[in-house]
Amino acid sequence: METIRSTRALQARADKLRQQGRRIGLVPTMGALHEGHLSLVDAARARADFVVVSIYVNPTQFNGAADLEAYPRTVEADLAACEAHGVDAVFLPSDEDLYPEGAETWVESTEISKPLEGASRPGHFRGVATVVSKLFLAAKPHVACFGEKDYQQLAVLKRMTRDLGFDIDVVGVPTVREADGLALSSRNVRLTPEARTEAVVVSRALDAAASAVAAGEFRVEALQHLVQTELDKSVLGELDYAEFRCAESLAPVTDVLDRPTLLALAVQFPSKDGDPVRLIDNRVLETSPS
Amino acid sequence: METIRSTRALQARADKLRQQGRRIGLVPTMGALHEGHLSLVDAARARADFVVVSIYVNPTQFNGAADLEAYPRTVEADLAACEAHGVDAVFLPSDEDLYPEGAETWVESTEISKPLEGASRPGHFRGVATVVSKLFLAAKPHVACFGEKDYQQLAVLKRMTRDLGFDIDVVGVPTVREADGLALSSRNVRLTPEARTEAVVVSRALDAAASAVAAGEFRVEALQHLVQTELDKSVLGELDYAEFRCAESLAPVTDVLDRPTLLALAVQFPSKDGDPVRLIDNRVLETSPS
């Protein structure tokens, strides 16, 4: 497995691979790799023959120094996991490489970045779009894989890719879950044991809504009530948002579900380190029989 | 000469050229080609073996519908000039191609876009950076050439290219001038005959400042006075700005010139069509003997 530490070196490698007619797959990560990330590697492997995993904790997508500091960093274990999973190259850029002195250039998809996480975390998706643009330009991939757990992130990056004309296939990969349903997240390790137990309510709330929709309940208010009932089974969790949005545009869906609708949840739980952990999860509610 | 009308088709062509080991040079233009543009083609030819000229009047960099409407469009003559000048391919994208429905993604270098043209034309450089990003992603060039006449545009695009990590060499090409010194511009054809005659004061003001600096005058106030004296020789011209800025960062230079300093001028003149023509020109004043 190759370890590449600069944009210039990765670009030179990508040029060579492309001249050889090889297909490059990119999996952008912030490290602290878990099975969810490895499923992204599998998805990239299925679509490309040279898989690059980037590991970079991007400061511009964090809203507070505390969350940035608290973000888990496990580079040695990450490298071992990549090696064991057959990754071809890991890209480990420095801050100076991705944000040279005086860096002041931003990429932003303005509308799709506004609701949900964008409302809770001002500037978050500007940071995401900017760093992913840099990673795209560095790795020159044919395909890039992102988890559906971060649904809005995926929607923002698809929009950005289409709007700017990146010649890259952006692929969403289904969320990987613990046995009890909790979506895998690098932040889960920070949960207190009690919070980890109660965090199951997040996926159960999504299940409850999906079951109700499958049974013909399309009224947003009724679904909202079901979600709240499930979330209320946790005493530690504190709801940030539970929203119904058009799965394509993220425009609000009010009244009744009349098209594929994203149910997006964000709930805060207590952490071992004192700063609360914000967990997000989502489900696309299909309104017609699949 | 090839004519290519979609981003997808240009990307496919660029991929093939790159696989053949050929070097691609891009000259982004808004058409209405003159000798200045052709000097950009020459500069690209000297650095690449496949030269693409893009012709696209980018709506997002205009501030008013009037200026956008008044911008000269001479596509047939442009194609003939490109053909005669040995251009390999002309890229003629549609609005829908570069700005698909719901396009909302912007690229912006925030600080370097603020003074000078950025102050006079809010959003102008966001439009420029966005469209040039799209053209870069479409043509996948090794090198791209821009005129030094639009000095701040060149500075913005160099900053954007560095910050985002575009693997492209951005080259500035010296301004081409009429016999009397007027910088070539697609807007010059709109000047009334009287305005065309008087417009020579712009380059003369730059000459006066450069001569004074060469003779040891480094005081901004004295140079400003010299510039004003030259501009006052035109009764039709109306000064928008005359500014001294660090040639690298565009930070203001006050008091004395202590480093290479951009003198940037913008002057409005009457046009045949009624809407005034804004002419810009500049000179980098070298403070040490070259």
C-alpha cells in the first residue's frame, strides 16, 4: 500500500494511472475508520481498480474548536485497516498542503446547504464542499464514494459535482449499522455507556416512521408524532431536529408525503469527554410501493 | 479545427489527448476576439501542443443586464480568427451546459476579490472564478493563459488555482496595445470616436507614473497627482478609480512604494450605445532597477 502525503505527488500518481488506462476510486474520510468506511472502500473497489482513501480531519467543516479537538484520531489503526482491506494508496495531506498560507478560496452550493445540518452548523457544508473539491483535484478519481448516513453531505456533493462539472461519478453507499441499529459513526466511541444504550432510539424512530409509511400513513404530523414517541424513550437524548424533506432537493415536505421523502434526525447525547455528541441518521421514505 | 459544444464532449476529448501524452493549453475568452486574445493563443501554443479556445459570454460576471446585452458577440468572425491562427479546438458551451437548471454552486476567493474591480462590480469575481473552474474541469488543461490587462482577474485565478490545487499552470500574458497605447479590449468598439481619441489618456497616465518611478519618485501622493494630471487631459473620461496596490496581494500601498506596486486605473467613457464603457488598464511599477 502506498502512502502519499502531498497533493502534487498524488496528482502525479493519478496522471500515471490514467495514462495506463486505470480507473481511480476515491474514498474521502476523516479517519477513525470503521466498517462503514470499509464498505465505501468495497463500493469503490467494485467501480475502480485503484482505490485511494484520503484521511484528513478537515478543520473548516467543524464549527467549534472543541468538536475539532474531540474528533478521534487513530491514524496507525486506520492505515492497518486500509492495508488489510486492500486499499491501494492512502492520502495523508497536511494542513499546509490543503490550506496553504492565505488560503481564501471557497466552494459552496448555497441552497442545498441551508437546512438541516447547514442550519445547525453554519459554514459546515462550505468547508465540506471546499475540501472535497481539493481532494477531487488531487486524486483525479473516476468515481468517489460517500456514505448515505451523511445524506445532506452526499446531496451537497452531488449538486456541487453536477454544477461545476467535475468528471466524477459520486456514489452514495448505504449506512452500516450496529446489531441494535445504531448507525456507525466515528463519534460513537465518545458516547457514555448509558448514552450508547439509549442511542438506539434514533434508528428505532426511523424504523417506526418507515413502518407507518409502509402501512399507508402519509401525514407528516402523524409521522412526526411517532418519531417523537420513539425518541422520548431516551432520557439522555436531546432532539436537535426531526425533519421531512424532499429526498432530491431537500425542500420541506409539509402536510402529506407526496414524493420520496427524507426523514432526517439529529440528536445530542452525553459524551465521556463532556462535550455532547451529535448523532445524525436518516431514512428515505418511499411513498410508492417499490 | 474542432468545434465542441458540451462539457462532456470536451472532457472525453481531453481524456483521449492526455492518454496520448499530449499537452492541452486553454484560452478562456468571451469572444469578440482581437489581437490580445490571439497573443494568448500564441502563449498557449508555446506551452502546449493542443490549444483550446473557449468562447462563452458568462452572465454571472456581469453586474447589469445592460452590460451583458451590450457585450459584443461576433462568433463567426471569432471562429475564422481561431481557424486562421491554428487553434485546435473551439469550445462553445451553452448556458444550460455551464449553468444547468438549479445551479447554485459558487467558487470564490474572498479577499483578493474585494478591492478595485471587485468593489466596483459586486459578485464579478465570484462569477469569473466559478466559470473558469467549470472551464478548467471541462478542458482539463495543463496550462491556461490570461491577459495581464485584467490584472486582478489574473491574480484571483492564480489564487484560486493555488488554493484549490488545480493541476494547471496559470500564465499571465502582457497586454497588447493599439499604436497610441490604448489597451486592446472587446469593449473598445463601443466607444464614440471622440471617446476613442481621448481614451489614450489612460495608458499615458500609466506611462507618466512609470517614468516618474524610474526617475526615483516613490511617493504615492506625488504619483497620484501625476496620474490625475494626465487623466484631466480628457474631458469625456470619468475616473472610477486610480489605486496603488501590492502587485502580489493587492493590499493597499500608501505613502511610499516599497515593493512592486500595481497601479490600476478604471475610467468611464461615452459609448455609441448610450451605456458608458468602463475601460481598465494597469502597470506594475518596479521599485528596484530591473
